[in-house]
Amino acid sequence: MIIVTTETLRNRSYEELAIVSGSTIQSKNFMSDLGQGLKSIVGGELKSYTGMMEKARAQATDRMVAQAQQLGADAIIGVRYATSAIMAQAAEVLVYGTAVKFI
């Protein structure tokens, strides 16, 4: 599956199938959250949260790709990611794009 952020694919003819998306909501456990809270006092990267967000992006992307594969897509163009806080300890990652089939 080709996944690109560009709005078109050069030198390829294709038909647009549908908008596809994937999302997930992730949270950290209490002990990890406590440790990261202490880290925020002194500054620096919150590695536990970085890892959580990387996992969330991968999971959301996998869900988007699965949706595109069900449509018989060869690629997803115009891919965009968005995040939002759901509550103090949880974040949503949403990814979306346009599924296309090569002709």
C-alpha cells in the first residue's frame, strides 16, 4: 500500500474510491503518568508519552490501511494526522486520506 501526504501521485492514473480513516485513543497507566508528571517539573522529553503516541499513530494508520484494503485500494493520498486530548491522561490520534485504485 502506498501512503503519501501529497494530494496526487505523479505519473499514475487512478480513480478516487473514498475517504478512509483510522483512529485510536491511548492512555498511560497511573504509575507511568505519575513518573511523567515528576519529569515535567524538571523538563525534558516525556519518553513514555512519546512512545505512547508513536504506538497510537501506528495503530491508527493500520486501521486506515485496513479500511482502504477492504475497498480494493492501491494507495492512500492526502494523508493527514490529527491529535486531541480526550481527558487529562488520554489522547486520540486520527489519520485520514483518500483511497485510490490504479487504472
